[in-house]
Amino acid sequence: MGGHRNPSHAGRLKLLVPALAALMVALVAGHSGLRSGSTLSVAPLTRVSGPSPFDDCAVRGSGANYLHAEVEPRVAVNPTTLGTERVNIVAVWQQDRWSHVGARGIVAGSSFDGGRTWERTPLPFSACGPNGLPYERATDPWVSFGPDGTAYAAALSVSLHGTEFFPNDNAVTVATSADGGRNWGHVRVLKSESGTSRSFNDKGTVTADPTKPGVAYAVWERLEWGSDRPTPGGVDFTGPAWLAKTADGGATWGEPTIIFAAGPNSEAVGNQIVVDPRTGVLYNVFNWTIGDSAAASDRRGYHVAIQHSTDGGESWLAPQIIAALQTVGVNDPKTGAKIRTGNRFPAPAIDSTTGTLYVVWQDSRFNGGQYDELAISWSTDGGAQWSLPVRVNAPTGRPAFSPSVEVTSTGLVGVSYYDFRNVDSDSSALPTDYWLATSTNGGIHFSGEVHIAGPFDMLTAPDADGYFVGDYQGLASIGSRFLPLFVQANSGDPTDPTDVFATTASRSR
């Protein structure tokens, strides 16, 4: 085993090779108390989404629209309801996906019985939503619950000027709910761009502070161009990470600030914040993409990176590279057709009891760069040192993709994902399955795996620069149970291409 750290604030990275015995002692100490055994039982699936509430929306746009197609869900559990019979859950997703750039709008689903039944509410992030913002589309939905039961939702609102992606108007937008997701208010625009600004806000997320009622953090990338479009191989763009904070439950938000200036021809994309509830330290995990002319050859490309703040987001230390992100993308193993996945976006989680950090991502390192599988790395010392990447998925000789990671109250680590292990060369369909892999020893081995859903035909999903069910999916926990929330295609039904489903997975007794 080995680790990486960055002790300096100047951003210089230094490879550490600690002794195997010392690292294993740290790992065991950091993961003590985990129970043995990882057999899980999975409850029947519940359909969360329903008919589109936007089917009569008069707003039109370029490209093909997939009516009743839901993609890219996230999920959060209300901590004030844990341990009760009425566990409150909120999910958000894109509704009616376009073939490029977002969907007609964002819908929230709310459950007050632990996910057995769901209500649906369209959100005001686009003109199709009730009292919606004046943008024709919305994308990148996210949701998080605060310790007082306030739900925070975020999205990117977009309008195109013509048939091309550029120019456009775009804005990072947020809203809150005080009643478990049934009603939403405090709709706020955190940062907006006009079509002439040559800037695009992308992949925003929101995280409520688990220890501070009313406090939440929104973080995103603002991609900036020096000309109409980025020039491959040239220093012509930058993508710094931005943050805005609320301290009054979303009624007001502070002025957005840059927390990492990625530099010329580089970007910080896919930012997600997790908070250590024991110490209050904030960790921002992202893909630090370093362009050809921005660094020496050994620093170019995608990197899983992390930075942290000890003062509630007011200041941030320089990023640390955890590992190279060696994705090659995902394609239909038979035809080569592109499958659009979350291959550029690492996903973090934290054990609220021990403070152990986990990051999972798509990576081809385990098969010589032939296809993507899933890698995980962890840190037991607040991000100072990280394990070498470990493969999460069962090796099948086929791609595995779009992972989400979560830790239950008992310390069980879970990673949900799709794979193509059941592809049949005699069929024109692309059978796709959804899985949950678990580890009882803090990520050292993933020996438990359960089937969640599938197979379904991925080729029924919307074609949005590749067949698409989302750059990410949802995975939360209800105490000791996992709560996967994800999209699967309704195979062969173009009138209702995809839906959001939920289930729970718990230890078999």
C-alpha cells in the first residue's frame, strides 16, 4: 500500500512511500469496530418518478426532447426523521431530457414513509416549472438536508441562443424546502452569465453542514474562455472552483468566491463538498484537469483531487492530488456506440463516526487501459495520506461505470454502479444491470455484491451525446440500510424511455 500527500500550501506534490506495516496499522485503527459479514437483502423496487408535469409546457428549444425521460437523480434523507416510522426522503432529477444541454426542468420526489410511496413536485429552476426562473432548461440537480430538516436543492438553469451550445445564458440556482420536499421557496440565483460573457457555470452541488443548522455550501466550476471556444493544446481557458454559502437557511447567500484558481488551460470540475461532523472540516473533491501546455508531461490529464477548509469555507488550502483518473470512457461492447457516463466526476463520502474519507471514480488501470472499472481510495488521517486505488467492482471483462459511494451508521461502505456483464452478442439490445458492492473493512476489499436492478436496455435511454441515464446517481443511507436511487430504461418503450427507482438494501438476519 502507499499514499500521497501535499504538506505545502504552494501546491507541490510529493509522493510518499510509507512502510506497509505502518499503513496497515493506520487502516486497521481507522476502521476498527466494523462488523463482519456483508450479505445484503434488497427490497422490491419502487418507482419514484411518474408522468411528466411539463408535457404541456410551451417552452421549446433546439434538439430532440425525450418526453417522460428522467435522468441524473440525487437523494438525501432528513436526519430529524431517522429512527421514526416516517423517514423523510427527498430526490431530485432531470425531467424530459433534451438531446443536448439539460432538460425541460427539475422535479423533486418526496417520501414520508422511508421510500415506500412518493409525491412529486416540479421545481422552479426553469420556465416550465411553477413560477419558474426565465430559463428554458435546467440540469445538474442536487439535494442535501440540514440538521434542522431544511432541504436544499440546486440546479443549473440554461437558455440557448440558437441551435448551438454557445452562446447561452446560464445560472447557478438554489431553493429550499421546510416541509420535507412538498413545497419550495427561497429561490435564488447565486451566479449568472449572459451569452456574451464566454463563461459557463457547470456541475454545481449543494451540501448542508451536518452540525450547523441553516448553513449550506454550494460549489461549482465556472469555465471561462478567452475566445469563442477553447483551443485544443492552447492556453485559452480556465475553470476555477467557486463557492457560495448561506447561514440563514437559504434566505440569503454570501457573495460567491473562488476557492481554487485552476490556472490556465486547467479546470476544477465535478466539485462536491463533504463535512466531517466531528471536526467541522470541509473537504472539496473534484477532477483537476491539467491541460497540455499547463504542466510537465507527468502532471497532464485528469486527477482526483481534494482540498479542505478548517474555517467554514472562508479559506481553503491548496489541492492535493489523490490519484490519476485514468478513464477511457464507456462504449457499447458490441457496436462501439457511445454511452455517456460520469467518467470525469469522482464521488466522495465520509464515515461520520471515524472521519474516514472515501473517493470513488471510473478508471481503466486494472485492465491495462482497455475499459473503465471502478476505483476507490481512502484516507484515515483527514486526507494527509491516501491508499493506492483498489478495484470495487467484480471483474467481468466488461465496463463498470457511474459509481456512487455511501457509508452506513455501522461503518459498512457501499458503492452502487452499472455494468455490462450480461451483454449478449446475439441481441441488438445493450443489457445493463445495477449493483451494490460493499466492504466491511473500510474499502480494503469489496467482497459483498448484490444485484439491485436489470437487465434493462441502455439503448432505450435518451441519446444526449451518448446514451444517457445521468452523470451520477443517488445513494444514501437510513441508519444501517443503504438507499440506492437510480435510473433504469423502460426497455423498448420510446414513449416513456426512463424512470427513477428506489429500494433499500440491508443486512440479512
